[in-house]
Amino acid sequence: MKRMRVRQALGAEAGMEGMTLCGWVRTKRDSKGFSFLEVNDGSCLKNIQVIVDADVPGYELMPEINTGASVKVVGNLVESPGKGQTWEVQATVIELIGAADPETFPLQKKRHSDEFLRSIAHLRPRSNKYGAITRIRSELSYAIHAFFRDRGFYYIHSPIITGSDCEGAGEMFTVSGFDFANLPRKNGQVDFSQDFFGKRASLTVSGQLSAENMATALGDVYTFGPTFRAENSNTPRHAAEFWMLEPEMAFADLSDDMDLGEECIKYLINHVREHCKDDLDLFGRFVDKSLFATLDSIVDNDFVRLPYGEAIEILKKATQKFEYPVEFGLDLQTEHERYLTEIHFKKPVAVFDYPKEIKAFYMRMNDDNRTVAAVDILVPRIGELIGGSQREERLDVLDARIKELGLNIDEYWWYRDLRKFGTVPHAGFGMGFERMLMLVTGVTNIRDVISFPRTVSHLEF
Ligand code: 4AD
Ligand code: MG
């Protein structure tokens, strides 16, 4: 079926005859001798208005053409006398493809609560808000590729099944071919040597280690794909399955890393503002009235670059009471991150040089032997959007760190090889893709920027 998208029709330069449109009915109004349909096909936020005269073939089915039904319309694109639209369709044929029972179709009202829509995740893409989110998500993915391609980075695909725990936090889901009713055991422990891979395997928490591998051959690379965390954090910012963007640059240090992160965030915001105007407007009007002011201030200002030690001093002097303690050596919590970005500086802040105890084994040791070359880029409303670092490229220092943390050095043989053979300073970061989407749309719950969220105690479909 050759069909025209609503998006194309609404953007047409001139009228047209004999076009075909398909979509879902959003509303119907019956008048004497004709009916008005508002039809949406997901190609854009706007509906197209269709006028169906009573003598049009198919009109007899109008009682069944209700909100939610799918229809095919053949007709002519004509200038619309109505306000707020340039074009409308004068139908010559109307065809009902699939009816939707008005008694049971759940999306009848114009606005539903986020909670209700989450409970019908299979239908919520047909609402304005989730249609818009999905289109912005698609455009933002494209923008990521455009940004890195322009800068000479290669897109690599890091594996999803892995044998190593990149972050060393043990928050991994096990991947197994075992029959769980019949687990092979040895000395009281599950014997993973008999499992599919001959050892314990997991879903990856980050593609970084593979990215380091490839960056130390191709120079600048990025991976962008799903990552998984079995952390029991039931917050509006954590999902068990989320997408992460991870660039990795050879011959680069922490300062290059912060430059890239800042440039990337600004580019992505600008891109979405330019290419998703209608969809983004919806969020500026109905979700967060201060959205555009926030986005402007991120794009127009230099990010603050603040050593972790100074961040702790600022937080200690804050008059605001925090739930979690502030002390050198403790990790920053979302409330602290939001204080820095929303109240103290009123813009994004790159906090760097964290105490080694609270960061992963691979981060480059600073000369003070106490902090590592790590950076978290914090943004208003979200807190941590990016976590990155310069990597430890000195074999002896890396080995000492692996031993100090009690990790099994044999498992890192290939990672150590990268330091043995032509080692180079290199750096990279991970950006939570859903958190970036939350930032550009003002949506406050991660469950509402992923089509099918996977969170603690929640797995639908
Ligand atoms: O700070 P994280 O844990 O860093 C890493 O995994 C590094 N290996 C990345 C790298 O250097 N290549 O995670 C990076 C980002 C966080 O800043 C956050 O935005 C997002 O990933 N993130 C999550 N997003 C949603 N749900 C979760 N459970 C997340 N955990 C991390
Ligand atoms: Mg982090």
C-alpha cells in the first residue's frame, strides 16, 4: 500500500488529489451529512483532519469508526478553513481497518496520568506524550551518531554477554544455560565450569573495557547500546536495563574527556531543539514550564569544573539540610548533586578527582596517591548524567591497584596486555541515554522515557 505520512501531508507545498493516508482515529465528531475525524499515524505529533461526507463509500461504517480505530483514507488534500491547520483531507473513500471498542479502549481521555499509562505500556505510544518521547529518542540516537561521526570516531559494538565486571561493583545479572531446578554443584557452590561458557557469564554493566581495547587500535571510538545493572535502586533515575553511550579516546587525558562530555551534551540539546520542535514544545508546555530556560542555560554557559574536595567544602557550608552525610571520602548523592547544579552554581558541574576508594579500579591514580582522574558531569534535575575517567595506562600502577582491591589479576590478562604493548594515555566516559532524554524533555521518571522499562519488581512483556 502506497501511503502518505501525515507529517508529509501537513508539510505539503500544494494541494493533492487521490492520496492515501492510514492511521488511528483520535477523535470523531458527527455533523448532519458528514463527519470529522482527527487521524494520527505516529509520524508526527499533529493529527490531520479528515472530512467524510455521508455519500462517501465506507461512510456506513462510521458508527464503528471510533477513537482508537485504524482507518485508511483516500482523498484530496485541500486548504483547511479551520484555525491551527493548513491542510485537511476531503475523503473520497474511507475504510475501517480495525475497530476499537469504545467501552474498553483505554485511551479515551485527552490526558491520563503517567502511572495509568505505565500500566498500559503497549498502548501508551499512541498517546501524544509517549509518541513524542519515542520520536525524540529516535532523533537523539541519530544525533549521537552524527556527533561522533563528524569528529572521526568509529562506532563499535561491544558485547552484551561478558565474563568481566567492568565497574567491579558486582551488580551483574548472571547469564546461564543451566536448568535451574538442577544446578551442578561442587564443594557446595554452583559449578559454573559446567555452564555454557565454561565459566560464569553476565550481562554487561558497561562496554568500556571493550571500548578501551578498540580505542588503543583505532584511536577514537564509541559504543552505544544496552547495559544492565542488578542494583536494587528503586529510584526515578535507575533502570535495570538502560542504554549507555561510551566514547573512548586514545592519546587523551581527563581534561579532553571533560571537553568532549560538555560539547556532546550541548550538541545533543541543540540538535533536538532544532529537529524536534513540535514534540519538544509539548514538554515545554505540559511537563516542565522552565524546560527551555534550563536548556538555554546549559547550552549558553561553560560548565563549572570543580575538584571533588572543593565540592565537599561547598556542601559542608550549605545551609540546606541533607539526608546523607557529606565527608571527604563519601560518594555524592543525588541531593548533593542537585544542590550543586540547581542551587549553588545553577548550571552543569563537572566534579573531578574523586577519592580512589569510591571509584573503579581502572581510573588513573593522581600524583597525590589519594585521588583518581575521574569525572562525573552533573546536570540540573538529574544529577549524574556522565561518569568517566582517564584510564590507568601504567602497568605497574594498574597491577598494584588490582592487587589492592583483591581482584583476580589473571582475569585481566588482556587488559594488562594493552598496557604492556604500546600503552597510551586514554580517557572516556559513559552517558546514561535515558538520563539525557530526561534532561531534554523535563520528564522526571526514567520509566517514562523507555518504551518497556525494566526496574526492580517490574518486567512486562
Ligand atoms: O558512572 P557509570 O557507572 O560509569 C561506567 O559504567 C563507566 N564504565 C563508563 C565509562 O567510563 N565508559 O555509568 C555511566 C552513566 C551514569 O553517569 C548514568 O548516567 C548512567 O550511566 N547510569 C544509569 N542510568 C540508568 N539506570 C541506571 N541503573 C544507571 N547506572 C548508570
Ligand atoms: Mg557513576
